[in-house]
Amino acid sequence: MAQIYKEQNEELYKLLEKAATPSGATLVIPDLQRPFVWTPNQVILLIDSLIRGWPFGTLLLWKVLHDEKRHMPSRAFWQVVDRTDEAEGAALPKQALPSEYVMVLDGQQRLQSLLLATHGDSSGFKMTDKVWAVETGTKSAKGPNNKQYWLVGSLCLDIEEFLVQYHKAKDQLASVEFDKVLKWAVQDSKTGRSNVNRPDTYIYPIPLRSSPDVKSKLVRFSRLWNLAGHNPALKEKNFTDSLRTLLQQHDVDPNKFNELIPPLSELMTTLRDVKLARVTFLELSPYDSSVGSTEDYDDAIVSIFTRLNTAGRTLTREEITFAWLKVGWNDKETSYRQATRCFDDLLEEIRSEGKQVGVEIGIDELVGSVSFMWAVAFRKGLLLSNRDLLRGEIIRPMAGELSNSWKLIEKAVSEVTELICQRKLEYRRHYSSTNALAVLWTLHFLALQRASQLKLVATQKDDLDKSLEDSLSTYIDRWLICSGWAERWAGNSGRALNGYAANLTLDLNGLSKANDVKSIVVIYNNRLDLLTKDLESDASTFVDTRLAVDSREQVRAYFTPLWIWHRLNKARWEASKNPLLIGKSKSGSLDVDHVISVKIWDGKTISPGDLKDGETKDLLVNSIGNCLLLQKSFNIAKKARSLKSFMEEVHEVKSNKITLQNWSIEQSLAASQLNGDTATVPDAAKATIERETLIKSELKEFVRGKLKRVDL
């Protein structure tokens, strides 16, 4: 499509005026943007840079026509940034957007910082005394971060320090270190600090501007900014009278006026020039049918959103989705919890399920999974596309439908997650895609949703819960692990997700006709069976052909296969379940280690004929047949010692609680592997290949559901 942006520029003060009035702003922030994250010190550094004449930087704006139904939810800039609460600032007043307005896609931090510094006596930061103490480097407010102790700091100019620094810089304003001159102070003693009594000896991290010791030296920076105006014709001498009046209002000693007014007049002209500086910005134009289709335009806008670097990270499609959810959430259905609180609560729950493991996912992953659930349950399996993210008529109903069903969504997610944690399946260790979770959560939600529509008595509900858990327990290991082995989430996972969404929609249709617990369970069980059967061929091929590495650093890829393999045989599990410890260590995580160490193999001479056709030394040394799970303290790979010599240092072996021979038999280890330092190359190679064949054979039986875990 044709270029959809043009380069523009405008005076800085005009841009700020468009953003300054919350109830009538025409320059707003897309609600998908992350909160303002700059600190008070960063605000001072920005002012310092502008006074020195350094560039403000380019902005990226998006002009939006109000009659475009797809416009993104937006918010105004803050007058006071509240860091004492979970929410960023107080709720902003609702406003009727004009027929044309502009969203700030890149530049929120800079514009918001200037507004906090320059617009109104009451603007600034509301933070706890503890945070202010850290920010200003004072020794006050030691101990915990008590949210009852808070202060609202407004930016001020310390005129006495300004004079000192001005003379120190040899009367060169551009050389003044304004980070030493600009200071934060409480403007209003009634509304600018909490009314909780502090001890008599308490030292406030920032002063009250009306206090006798600072009243005559701290001038609110916003007043200087306003006094500077934006008339390019004014000279330094034109500010003399207005500055004299300002200093009188602040009870400054008249004897200091003659010394203060000249440098302050220079500051006035400098601030005036800053306000008149033209800021360059790229402006994305409203949709124009002459330059392409609406689909191409929407795709382009979303791509720009998701590639922007905001607060140090790029935006995501999930953040755009979440913006809509926050705007349209029906908190009456969620015990008056807003969307952010609902998602945070659910995230906390699934992260802490079980005593040992939780599902450590982030908010984006949870939003993406819930979006998948919504598409299946309420949109006939049609997943959201980029262009949908800008169309309110499509995505806006999502918030209402999710909030109305949130209790069931929480139950579905929690029950599936709890079972995953009970089975000690760890995210990013045993499975690596939240897509696999989303499919299970959705299926479980559909079953619970249908059950909620039936008038089930307590015993029927209990029967349903137990039946669903039994069915899920049968398939959950294979689904989570084998969907990764079958590479369902590699490359274009969107295609796989679309297919699963379509299949689950069929189940939704079937469930709509299910009128009892048995019918619901049959559909639920059949889907799990079909999901895992579909993985068998590809997962088996993976085990056969791609479960191989050729370097010591890559054997970590065997962790999950070996973790499963240890649990597929009762005798092997009995020999494996208790950690074998060396030395005084009582605990430690498991890691993939070598049976015959790399150092031993490096010391062996391999003659022609020692290896069969197609075999290489590196593949043999690092084959799964030459690996096992041991405590990290073993670290066999790096030492030219036999496995037997390591095992003889294990407490259980030394105390005869286990015999080395029985242990090695259950691990399917041959004598040549146990004594790798003295074994011949042909014997070691033969034992390694045989053990690899055995392990892979049993893993394929697991893939097909013929072998199951015996540890539960």
C-alpha cells in the first residue's frame, strides 16, 4: 500500500497544550500503552537537556477520525502520577472525543514528563516517603515502604542554588547543572502529603515549599515556564518586572533581586526558546480508501504498534487485546474486580499451584490463551487477526463475554493447572508452549460451561469433576510433551492453533446437545484421545530421527525424554526416585550427564571398523544412550573418570543401601559403560547404541500411550 505517514513539526508548547487538559485533550495515549515509568530524576534530566539545547527527539503520532468505529481505547495524560497504588494515577474524567484527535504511539514518556514539570502547581509525582527517600538520596524513611506515608512532589527551582551554579559556570546558563538546581517539594500542605502523624524527629525526604527554611528559595517551575510565554520578540530586559513580582510573591529578600533577576531573565528567554522549538514527528494518517484497503491499513497500524519500542520493550498483540478488555470489562460479574485485577489474580494462582512447581507464564501469554478460549466459545473458533484488533465492533464484545464467564474460566484454568502441577510437569522444562495449555484450558472450560447450563445436583457435579480429572490424567502428559516433540508449535503455530480451534468448536456444538454428565465426559474424552493420536506419527519420528545431538553442550535436550523414561518402569523408578548425593549436599537439581565422560572418549583411539557406517564419534558420545539424569554435583562429562568411580562416592552405595550392580541394571547400563575408562571402543559403542535403541523404543511406546508413568 502507499505510504501512510508524513513528517510534520510543531512548536513544543502547542503539543503540550493539546495534551494538558484531561477533559478536553486532543493529544491522547492509546490505552494499550504501558504506564508512565520515568522517575522524578529522569524528568529533571529531560529539563536539563532541553535548557542545554539538546534535541527533544522525534515522536510518532496517529491521527484518528472519531467516526472510525475501530478506534483504539485511549486515555489522557496524567496530572499527578500516583506510584502508591496499583493503578497509575487517579481515574481520569471521561471526555467526548472531538471529530479528530491524535494518539501518541511513541513519545509518551517525554511528553508526560514535561507536563508533570510545567503544567500547574499541583502536577507531579505521588510516591511514598520511602521511594522519595531513595530517589533524592536522603536518609529518611528507613524501613518498609509504608503506603500510608506519601507525598506529592512538584518540581521547583532552588533560586539560591541556581545562583551558585550560575556563577560557578561563569555565568553561562547552558553550563549550569540543573540536576543540582531543580528539586522536588510538596506544594500544598493539606493535599500534598498524607495526614498520618510522623514522629517529631522525622525527616521528610522532600520539603514542604511553604516551610520557613525553603519558602524564600523554592519557586514552582511551572510558574517560570508560564512566565516565559512564547513571544519571540521579548528580550531579557522585558522579564524584569514580572520576575520582580514573582520573587516578591515568594518572600525573597529584595536585596537579592539585583543579583537574581539577570540570570533568571536569561533562563526566561531560554525556556521561551524551548517552548518555541519545533518538535519533529511522524504522523500516521487516517484511513484513506485511495491508498489501499482497510485490511492492509489495519495490518500496517497493528504492525507499527507491535514493533514500537515502548518503555524499553516492544508492544505485543496481547497488549492491544488487553487494552480492549480493560475498557469493556463488566466488573459486576467479577466481584467488582477490574480486568487487570482479574488477570493478575489468575496469574498469581497458576504460578503458585502446587508446593513445588507452578506455571510460570506472563500476562501476555495468559491474555493470548484466554483470547483463544473466547474465540472458540463465543466466535465459532475464528481467532483474532491483526485487523480485528482495531475494530471495536468485533473485539469490544470480548470483554463482556469473558467477564460474564470469568468464574468458569478461572475454575477451568485452575483445575487443569493444578493437575499439571501435581504431575510435576514444569513449563519451559517439560513443555514449552502455552498454546498447548490454551487447548486444554479451552476444552475444560467448554465442558464446565455446558455443565453449568444443566441443573446438576451435588453428586452429579462431583461425578463430573472426578470423571474429567480421570480423563485428563490419562492424556495430559502425552499432550503437553508430545505436542512439542511433534513440533506443533514450531514455525507457523498459527495454522495449528486455527485447526485446534476448529476442532474444539465442533466439540462446542456437540456439547450443546449433551444433557447429562456421561455425554459431556464422552465428548471430553474423545477430544483428548484424538488430540494425542494426531501426535503419534510426528512425535515418534522425532524420537527416531531428531532426538540426537553432537555436542556436550546440547545434551540438555534429553532432559524431558530421560525424565519420562525413568518413570516408565517400576523397578527403574524405584532405583531413580531417590537422589544420589555426593559429599555433604542434601539437595540439588537434576541435569543431563554423560555415562562415559567426554574426557574418556577423547582419550580413546578409534580405529577403522570400531564404528558402524553412519556413526560418528560425536553423535555416539552425546547420544541419549550415553546420558542419564544425575545431580549437577556429579558433572561427569568434564572428568576422565568412570561412572563407577563417581558412584562409589555416593552415600547410598557406600552404606550398602543400594548395590551398584542392581542400580546399573535398572538404568540399562552395561558393564562397559559403568567402567568406561577400561572398556574397548567397540564394546562401549555397542552398549551405547543398544541402550539408545531401548530408550527410544520405550519413549515411542509412551507416545502411543502403551507405556504410562508409574510414579503417580
